[in-house]
Amino acid sequence: MTFDPVAVRRPQRWDEPFDERPLSDRDVNWILQHAPFSEIAEEEFRGHSPLGEILRNDSRIVRCMSGDVVYRTGDFGTSAFFVLTGHVRIVLDHGSEEMASMIEGAVVHKRRGLFDALTQLWKNHRIPEARDLDADARASDVRDKGMFVQDVPGVLSLHETNTIGPGHLFGELSALGRSPRTTTIVADGQCELLEIRWQGLRDICRGSDALNRAVDELYRKNALDEQLQATPIFANVSPEGRKRLIQETVFENFGNREWAASYKAVAEQGAAQRLKKEPVIAEEGHYPNGLILIRSGFARVSQQFGNGHRTLSYLGKGQMFGLEELYHNWRADEPLPYRFTLRTVGYVDALIVPTRVLEEVVLPTIPQSMIPDPPVGDVRDADFLTTDPASQLRTQHLEALVEGRFINGTATMMIDLERCTRCDDCVRACAATHDGNPRFIRHGAQVGRFMVANACMHCVDPVCMIGCPTGAIHRSPHGGEVAINDPTCIGCATCATNCPYHNIRMVEIRKADGRLVRDVETRAPIAKATKCDLCVDQAVSPSCQNACPHDALHRVDMRETPKLLELLER
């Protein structure tokens, strides 16, 4: 049977404005009269998208009443907020359960009970990818219920808070890095906010150096002190010392936030060519000019070996580089250069504490438990690393995991091929919990005796979310699992195209009677995106791992390096 070709329109970012309708000229002009936009010269955007058009299509005005919650600690979001009028309170909330009990409308994801888990076995559709379209329509019409703090004065008395007003920006790091929110934001009286999706914020910062600097200074003023206090190495620094750190810490970023496109372009090249594409943050043999703290993203730690480099480890958010050399140089007469090279894997947002400031403010107060061991060997020694076979095996495994960008995963499916009997119990368990349709393929890249299966890894930086015109692919608000809201998925395949691991599939959907669902105008079958959701609504998850009778399948958080290495070498 043959079909005539059908032209499928792929939505672009501005085909679906951030608001239900684009902002009017009056709205845009009103926004441009408020800081910081009133301080930006339109000439700065020559060669870029006009500022007015970015605001029109990538932002929306949010009007809040006193007590409205903008977002909470632990929530995931891909937008940032400018305060246009009024004030908001930053609640430095590290007791999220207590805060949640004070918020009306807080979303709590409900997992299935035991009875529901059993009944779904015979309630599943017999037809693959069948949909109840009436139920989907009802679900897509439901609006999210807003969140509200019941007693604003009570909250403010129980938590340390900061107030920010017009011209201030918040939520930008979580938006640009697609990472969890680190604070709770509550409206302090009536206020008007400009919510801007991360692509628009990125484009504005690209066009305006002044705004880019202003964003960094706002972070320096409002958030850097909190991050320093949360980092153990700065625990004993005096308030005066922290003020100096805040003033002199340097913000740097390396690579490209939309790293998936460049990764796909070089993925087929050799390791040496791929390594050259990774921007160098700190280079082996060079003088340590500062302590590097990773604010977001991933970096590769490698050392020269023969004519190339071999990977020793990788660093992620909250980790640091160069402390051993800096501490040694502070205490010893003969300085030691960086012993390793730090390279960008995709994109890295870093803080650099200058050596002079570190030696004068931080190192004299460093906690005893944080004092690094003396460096063993020297970068100039050819045999600095052990030649033990186990160490070499570890290096090979890490090389493969970093090369494949699998380090991005928080729930990477790794199958021990020496234990796996190909019984397919994992696939059947996945199908049983997803209406008869398995959400992964037992196939993928091999690292040693392990297979990295084609299953969603629920990435730290989920680039699949970039460009979804309806927001159908999103993070679960509390667990952070990357899931797809089927009723609002329009089948544009943007997420499947963006995923660098080929872990999202487009499937043709059917009605309950087995008939293909077709587009009204083109008559072409409608496909929707499907992927592993980590059994977010199941009583026990993930089903695939729990069903494996041979302990061969593991969901691995790649940020937990010791556990990863233990698994690889067991």
C-alpha cells in the first residue's frame, strides 16, 4: 500500500507565543519603560532579533496578589522573572515540607496504590498506543490551580527572607540551566512580573552586554553569598571575608548552552577531534590562577598521555577544581602547576575565586576535613598515574561515558550483559505499567560489559525540552522526572530531534477500536512522542529495574561517581 507524501509543518519558537496571545504594542512599550529594559539601547540589538519582538513573543506579564507563590524550592521551570512593579520575597526555604503545608494548591504527585497497580494489568488497552481522545480533551482543558501562601506574615517570621523590587531578575540560573529552583518566591503585596522563557533571556543577554553584566551583578548581589555559605570550603570564612569573595569572584561560561546540536555534528568524529571541540577551562602545566567552582554543566578532567589525553573523571554542579595545587602552593616554596586539564563538556557555567583572594581569605580558615592530601607525583612525571589494570579499565569506562555524554543522566539504564539472560522481564514490566506499550528499547551503546540502553536518562540538562512549543515535555514538579503530557503533545517531533541519545520515539496513535488517528486536513496519521517516565505514577518504580530477576539492570545517577565506579568494577 502506498500513500501520497504529506507536508508536515514543524512549529518554530515564535509560532507559539509564550502567552496565549502575543503581547500588544502597548504592552511592549509599557515594559520598555521599566528597568532594566529602559536602560537598554535598541542599537545594541543590530544583527540580533529586535528587543521588542523578543519581549512580544517570549514573555508574558504575570500579575500577582499578596501571598501568591511564583515558584517553590525544588520546582523545575524554564523561565525567569523580572520585577516590573511591586516587590517579591525570596524565602530561603530549606524545609520544603513545612513550606508546602502552608501553601494552598501545591501540586503533590499521586502514585498508584496497590489495588490500582493490580487492576491496571487487565485495564490496559489491547491495541498498541490506543488513546481515549475524549479524556485527553478534558485533561487538556484543566488549568493549573494557582498556589497561595495562607499566612504571609507567618511565613516571613519563620524563614529568612530577602526583598527584591523593580528592575530585579530572579530564576535565571534555573531557567538557563534547566535545573531545580533553589528558593521559594512569594509576592509581597500586589506586583507585576515579566516572565520570560529561557530562549528569550538568552537572546536578550546576547544582544545587550549591559544587561548581561547587570544579570551577573544581580546574581552577585542576591545569590552568590547564599551559594558560598552552602559550599563547605567557605564555612569558616568571616562575614568580611565573604564580602570580599562576593566582590572579587569572577563569572565565566564556556561552550554553548544548546550543546546538543554541536554534539551531534561531531559525534561521528574521532576522539581527538571531539576533544579539540571542548573549550579548555584550565590547562595542565599552567599556573593555577584561581579555584574553579562548577555552577552548572559538566567538565572533563583529563591528563596528557602520549600524544593524546585520557579522562580521569568529570565534574558537575557544586564540584571544584584546583584546590590541591592551590593549597600546596600556599604552603610550599616550590609552586606546582595544574596537574590536569579541565575541559567543557557541552556547556559550563563557572565561578572562579582568584588565587590571591583564596590564599588571604579562604585557605587560612579551611575546615580540617577539607584540607587536601599532598599531591602525589608531578605533572612532569611520565608515570604519574598508576599502570594498574583496574585503573586503566576505569579510565576506559569513563572515557566512553563522557564521550557519549551519558554523564548527563540521573537515571541512566545500564544493563550488565554478563548477568542479563535476555528474558525480557524488564520489557514486559515496562509494558504492563504503560498501557501495554514499553517505553524503552533494550539496545544501545556498550561500555565494557555494560549496555547503556535506549531509555530516557532524565538528564541533569534535558535538551529535549528546548523548543517544545506547548510545554508538553516537562519535569515533574517535585521528583524532577522528565515526562510528556500526552494530551498537549502536538507531535511536532522537536523533542525527539533534540534528544542526542535517540531515547524519544514518535509513535502513530490509535483509537480504542484500533483505527489510526489522522489529521483532519491532511489525513496523515498523527504521531506523538513517547519515552520512559521512570514510572512516575507507580507505587514502586522503576518497574524495569524491580522486575529484573538477575540484578542485571540498574538505573544509575551519573553524578554519584563512587557508586558508578563500584558498579563498573564489581
